[in-house]
Amino acid sequence: MNTAVRTTDTAAPAADPARSGLYAEVQLFYARQAHLLDAVRAEQFAQTFTQDGVFAHSPGIPPARGHAGIAQEVREYNERRFKTDPVQRRHWFNMLDVREQPDGTVHTEFYALVATTRPGQPQPVISPSCVVRDVLVRSDDGELRTRSRKVTQDQELFD
Amino acid sequence: MNTAVRTTDTAAPAADPARSGLYAEVQLFYARQAHLLDAVRAEQFAQTFTQDGVFAHSPGIPPARGHAGIAQEVREYNERRFKTDPVQRRHWFNMLDVREQPDGTVHTEFYALVATTRPGQPQPVISPSCVVRDVLVRSDDGELRTRSRKVTQDQELFD
Amino acid sequence: MNTAVRTTDTAAPAADPARSGLYAEVQLFYARQAHLLDAVRAEQFAQTFTQDGVFAHSPGIPPARGHAGIAQEVREYNERRFKTDPVQRRHWFNMLDVREQPDGTVHTEFYALVATTRPGQPQPVISPSCVVRDVLVRSDDGELRTRSRKVTQDQELFD
């Protein structure tokens, strides 16, 4: 089973994300964003997106849009799935590709797994395996924000 | 189940750990520290802590203190748990937050999993899921060292 | 079970891979290399090695050599193992040590796991746990390439 590797991005971006510090900045941004999501701090997580941000996190669920929409989706998703099934989830990202675009946006592509721990079961369930593609932009305050996120579960690749 | 996200740290630290190279330095420090731990090089692992370092690695076990105390704890923990159950453990850290503090220390917070392989069982057991909070300091020799480490297993969050 | 930690490398390398940006550059290189491997883009993956590159990826399989040899090995390995067992694999690397050598090569050592998803089984199998040791060189075009890769599965450590 093959997956598409982005080919629309420039093969040799003008700026080098490793030498500029951008690569580490994206890693740090994602760490803090994931900590907020896993703590179900819905409003703070939503604010790591742009005001018009789009968050397509699961197959079959319409993308959430904007700070209020993303915060609501995070709250409701957690209510729906985990109200009677308490869990501690941890989002793990890895193999992070970062490509600055000519228009100043930053395209990223990375792998994700979620480690889910339940009461009385010390061994977490680690699932699903996903690929995430983000468009990041730098806001007026100098901070990175996610303009759009598309999560594809590996399982969807067989459909 | 929500977990606390550190809020005592400054929201916008003066120095940017991505641009200064500190972020990558911490990643490299943790890689070498974990390699020593997983090779059960107890003395060398202990020396990645400060002389007064504190290592609280498991619930119900008093924190180990100082180079001799940490080395002894690592040796004895491995003897106790794995003498009749040979394993190769690998500590994986991820979603690393790094925050320089006004006093010059560096606070980190990250996720951890341990992949444990046993003879005849190629598939590792991946457990437990933890959050680790460290205070790092820069020693006189210019190297980072861990002043304190507190590991919290996700399972403890349900107690 | 103890594993060897490289001791032939200089303890205090002249150049600091964190501050120079090399550490992030290696992370980015590995992300793109893994994306190509997991997409089974055999020729493009092979070209992340030097022309005389050596790829020893599994116990009992002779190392593949050179661009054509590595591409062929990747294609045939995927045919042999997965032709009647469709999978989406994801290589995860972590705890990356990077050491610049006096001769200009870059020695790396890191942990690896493979998350393998199959149709109808959303939860990936995560196995085996490995240690990978690479020699990287900078090519004339300024890009990093792998001159040699030796993968050791943790299971082999018990043999």
C-alpha cells in the first residue's frame, strides 16, 4: 500500500528550516498544542489555530472551523467518546517534514499515534496510525498558528 | 480525564529555545541520557544529573538523590525487576516542551513510553504512558544536567 | 540485557550539532527519508544514500549496496513480505544522537519502531524495536546522504 508524498511543494525551498530555527520552533509549537489537546483545554487548543482555522481530525466528521467551532468540536468529541469511558490520551507526532512555501506559509507533514490509557489498564492502547498535513502561518504576534489540519488515518488508505 | 498543563511558567519566555539552539540541545541531551539508561550504565546515567540531582521515576518509590543514590537506584531497580526476566528496554520521549526560566534553569515537560523487548517475543510491550517534568541546569562545564525529574504515569491520574 | 553505547566517537565533538543546525537538519533528512520508504518509493529512497551506500536493514539479509541495489532490495522486500498481506508501514525514529567526526562524517544512533496498519485492523502492530547506526556524509550538492546504515533489532541482542 503506497501513500502519496507531497510533490507540489518546492523540492529545494529557499530557506532552510533547520538552520533558521524554524524546524525546532515547529516541534515546540506542536508539543504545546498537543499538551493542550490532551488536557482537553479546548479553548486554548483552538487558539493555536488561526481565526479562520480548519481542523479535519477524523474521517466522517465535517471539519471544524474557527476558534469557537474548533473548541466546541474538541469538547463534544471528548464528551461523545469518553464520557462513560474515562481515558488519558497522548498525541505523539514524529517524522516531521517542514517546508516553507514561497507565499510564506509553512507546510508540514508528519506521522501521528495516540496513546490512550484507561483506569486499571497501565498498558496504553496505541492507535490509530495517521498522517497529518498542516498549513501553518505566522501571526501578527510572531507566533505560529495552524491554518488548516487534515488528518488521514492509515486505515482510510485501504478504502 | 484532564491533566494539568504547567501554568506557573512564563507564557512568553524572553529567550526562544528554538532559535538559540537550546531546543535541539535538550533533544540531544535526552537521547544520550536515554541511551545510557537503557544500556544500564548506571554511573554514567547518574552523572547526567547534577550532584544534588533528584530522580523520582516510579510511583511508590522514594526519589533517588545524588550521583551515588541515582546510580544505586538504577542498578537495584534493574536487578529487582529484570534479574529473572531479561529485557531490553528503550525509553522514548516526545512532544517536548522547553521553557527557559528567569533564574536560568530550563523547565521541560514531555511524554514518555517504554518499549520493552523480551527473548522470543519480537513485538515489544509499549508501556506505561507517562509525563515527565524536569528541571535542567547548565553546569560549569557548559553541559546541561538534570537537577530534578518527576515522572507521572498516566495511570496515576485516575487514582 | 545491556546494549553497547558507542564509545569510539569523541566524547566532546568540536562542533555542536544543536547550535549549528545540524541536529534539526538530520531530523528533517530522516523524516523525508522515512516518508519515501513508507511510500515504497524505492528509487527516491535509494537516492538518499550515497552512490556506494550500504543498507543493512534486517538480520539474515545481506546488506544492499548502491542506488540500484538498495532500490531493488526495497522493492523485493515489500513484494516478498506484503504482496499477499497489504500493509501501510510507518517508520518511527527517536532518541537521536548525532556526533560529527573529525573526518567530516556524521555518526548517528537512534531508536526505531515500525507501526504497521492492515485493512480492517485500525490498531497498528508496533514492532520490532531496533537501534539504528548510520554514517552520514554531506554530498557535493550540500545535502546529507546515508553512507551506511546498520539496523539491529532488540531481539537479536538475546541471541
